[in-house]
Amino acid sequence: MSTQEQLFAELRRIKQESGFSYGQLADRTHYSRSSWERFLNGKQLPSKVAVEQFAAATGADPQPLLDLLVQVGQSSAEEPAADEAYVPEPGIPAPAAETSEAPEPPHAADEPHPAVRRAPRWIPPVLARRQVVIRPAWRRKLGAVGYIASGAVMGAVAAVLAMGGGVGSGSHGASDGAQASGTGQGKVVPAAGKVQVRCSGDTCLRRDPQSMDCQWDANTAHDTWLRGMHIELRYSPACHAVWGRIENGAVGDVVKIKDRTGLEQEATIRTDRDTYTRMLAVTDDAPPSSITVCGSIPSQKQLECSPIASVEP
């Protein structure tokens, strides 16, 4: 069994032991259900960030998986697969091929890498226009920092519980609950191992849902589709906040959310196939159903919004 086959087998074993479905993995990470299907079925090699998020969601030790991933990357660099081109990290030139042809010059750090073209058997017809782009190194480092911060938060909560301290309930404003580092403390999320969210209501405005631990209890308030791209409004009851997310998109696709007062947030896919916005607060008077979420494909001048009857944000 090759190192790559060992990695895929270990990922499948951990998933089976955790009891999580592909959808549950998507809810606990920032990768879509289809991405996890490709990763665990051996159709696509996961990134370092994907492996770290997978380990965090399932409670597994990430180091053995990362070691296998490094070994697979080294063997791939020595013997590139026939149906996949080698794509260097930003600013690092590709290794010279052992042929008479001169290697292509490296791309500038601020330019997107060319798409990695897969064999037709891995690309469904509806997603034929989509591209798979390797994440830049800074995104992977940022993800690692986020998990370190999340671990610190969970440790602090465990210490408070051990000393018998209470935790405040969530609210729609910054005045309810304790204040820490300038953000209101929200509810404890039992499904995430008693993780305490780091904002609630207005204190979540324009903040990243993952850095505030709002993704752990999130669900899809409403959604729609555009040419195979899934457009969702994600809602966290503990944080009393929403954000937009698109999956199975392409570089350049945009997701935007807007509330009744005109506040809006948007995000553009820079790499890979998914992205999400920062958050807007919701209240009893302005529930998630009142928030408009839209996805667009600027290159084709196409737009789709939810709710269907809503005005374009």
C-alpha cells in the first residue's frame, strides 16, 4: 500500500470511528460536503489546513496524518502523477523536470496559480468549469493560528468550570454577559465540547465566525443554487449572528449578505472553491429570514439570491 493510500485509509477510519457524516464534517469545518467526499474517497489530496480541521473536528491526533501528508507531498514532487500538474508554493520555483525541456518560470507571488487539471473522471459535468487551486502558505498558517487560539479558549472554559464558575448566557447586545478583550461572551455550545462562543449579537458584527467559535452550532437558515454553486446563509443561535457561505464555486465568485438596515458583508473566492463572509447580528425583530444572501458569478454576469423574492443586496 502506497503512502497516499495509507493516508486516505486512515482518514476514512477516523471518520468511521467518529460517526460523523460528510455533512457534519462540513458543518464543523470550512470545507464543503463535496470536498470531504473527494478527500476521503481518494479523489483529491487534502491540504494541510483540511487535515488540521479534520483532526480538530473528530478529536484525532493531527500529527500522524500530517506526517503522511508530508510523505505523500515529497513522493509527488519526485514523481508527479500523470493526470496532475505540479504547482509550487507561492514564491518557490518548481523543481526542474528530468527532460530536455526547460522548466516554466515561477509565477509571481501576487498572481494566482494555474488550476490543477484533474482527469475527467473526477469532475462532474455540472462543475466542469470549476477549478481547484492550491491554498497559499499564509492561509495554512492563519488556520493553524486559529486552532491554537480555539484551544486556548477551550482550556480557559475548562478551568472556569473546574473552579465552579458559571458561564453567562447569550444576548442580543453587548451589555448582557461578561466582557473579555472587548467582545461579549456568548453561550456555551455543548455539541462542541462546551466551547464558549466569543461574541453575541452586536459584538459579532463584522467579525470572523470561525475566530469567534460561532461555527460549532451553526445551521443553514436558507439557501439557493447557481450553476452548481451552493449559496447559504449560516446562522449561529449561540452567537445570534449570521454569515454567507458559498461552496463548489470558482475563483472570482462572490457571496454577499445584507440586512434590513442596509448593513452588508461580502467575500470573494481567492483560492480553492469555497468562501464565507464576516457576520451580521440578528434579533427577534430581525431574524435570519430577514437577511438576504446572494451568490454571483461576475465572469458570466449571473446572480442568485435567497429568499427568492428579496431585493438584490
